[in-house]
Amino acid sequence: MPALKDKICVITGAARGIGRAIAARFHAEGARVLLTDINATLGEKTAAEIGCAFQKLDVRSEDDWARLANTVPQADVLVNNAGITGFEDGLVAHDPEHASLENWRAVHRTNLDGTFLGCRYAIGAMKARGTGSIINISSRSGLVGIPLAAAYASSKAAIRNHSKTVALYCAQHGWKIRCNSIHPAAILTPIWEPMLGTGPEREDKMRALTADTPLKRFGTPEEVAALALLLASDDATYITGSEFNIDGGLLAGSAATQG
Ligand code: NDP
């Protein structure tokens, strides 16, 4: 039997990248997937390609979450995947000395407020049946300091902690609603394109960016989707409040070159 047969699964920021791969995998496993994204044009196109439903949802918007609660009052799985680095419109200062409060807040609004609102929606949509799985996409950057991306690192660290709070809260209420975080690093998605470019130096840049990764390559969105599938499925009913690194071994040791 498919792992997610007839489970209602909502995925945010799923028009492309990791969210898209999760939506496609969940759909292939029999789920009733609602793909959501801030980008309606691409979201609708992606959903049509996968064969699932689409609803526009800006994770920062309480109104959008309220609309979702109307259209999908009961859900089995929510993946809080939407996230931004803060470099979408080009290089701006995100170090702790020069970052503007406005830019700091903008990253937290999407990554952290979006995840908070998503968890709040999911608890409401799952507690009637008392069962479900919330999967929050954090990052390797939520586990270590990132000098040039302070807001990204801070917001991803907060997601890690909030996932545990949600897990404990649900357990305290006697619900079988699980909440876990996934911590990817260097997964080849459009998020990297501004840094890689399309020129002849692309391969060199990719090698340089993964030089410290023990497996010496980028991960794929499908590899993250496989982990999300496990956490969404009924094979993971004893897993809650946990964090899962998917990083080609990066966090297994020190990245410092051995002397
Ligand atoms: P992408 O940028 O490829 O995809 C993210 C999607 O989220 C885009 O479609 C984007 O739309 C959408 N989005 C942005 N803001 C909002 C919003 N406010 N509401 C709803 N949707 C929104 O990213 P990835 O697939 O690479 O990343 C997915 C998640 O994984 C993110 O949380 C990211 O931080 C995390 N991650 C990724 C890593 C990687 O190496 N790729 C490593 C570690 C963590 P639009 O393009 O229109 O803004």
C-alpha cells in the first residue's frame, strides 16, 4: 500500500525546489496533496504537472492561513517548507554588525513567523482526529553560526526549537500529532542559482561550495523528499521532537582542514 494513501498533505513554498520534490513524492505515495506557494503562476503550473491541487498561500499572512483553514479544515501532514535567505534581491548586508532591522525582520517574518502560523494551523487541523505529522524545514544554518547570514541562521535555529515546543505541547495534550525538523545543507535548488550562475565557472563554484562536504556533492531535492516521506508516514509514529540532518556528512565532523 502506498505510504501516504489518502492522507491530506499541505506543503508550503512548493512551487519549486525542495517543496516541489516533496509534493511530487507525497503525490506518488497516494497522498491528497495541496501544493501552496506565494507564486501563484508557478505554483499552479507545478501542481498541474504533478497532478495535485494548488492554493496560493503567503506563509506570512494570517489571512491566507485562515483561508486555508476554511478550505482544508482537517489535515494529516503539514510541511512548513517556505523559506528565504534574504539575498533574493541581491547581496545585502546580513552580518550582525551591518544588517538593517528591516532586513532582519523580513527574513524572520517568512521563515519563523511563517512556521509559527503553519504549526498553529496544523494543530487546529489535526487535533480533532488527534493525529498528524508536522515537518518543519530548518537548515544546517540553524545549528551553527553563519556570520554573513545572521537572520537566516537565527530564524532557522528558532524553527528547530519551536518544533520541539510544538512536539511537547501536542504530546502533553495526549494527541498523536508529531513535529520534527529537517536540517538540509547544500541541496541543489533554484535558491543557489544567484550564487552559481550559468557561466563556465559554474562547475568550479559547485566544487568549491561542496569542498567541505564529506560526500563532495550537492544533495538533491528528492533526497530531502525521501526523508520527509518517512516523517510523514505511519512508519514514524514514535518520532517526535527530533531533528534530522541531511547534509552529506557536513555536520558529522569539523570542516577545518586536518593538519
Ligand atoms: P527555493 O527558493 O527553490 O523555493 C522556495 C519557494 O518558497 C519558492 O517557490 C518561493 O517563491 C517560495 N516562497 C518564498 N517566500 C514565500 C512566502 N512568504 N510564502 C510562501 N512561499 C514562499 O528554496 P529551496 O527549495 O532551496 O528551499 C526550501 C526550504 O529548504 C527553505 O526553507 C530553505 O531555507 C530550506 N533549505 C534549503 C537548502 C538548500 O540548500 N536548498 C539548505 C537548507 C535549508 P518565490 O520564488 O516566488 O519567492
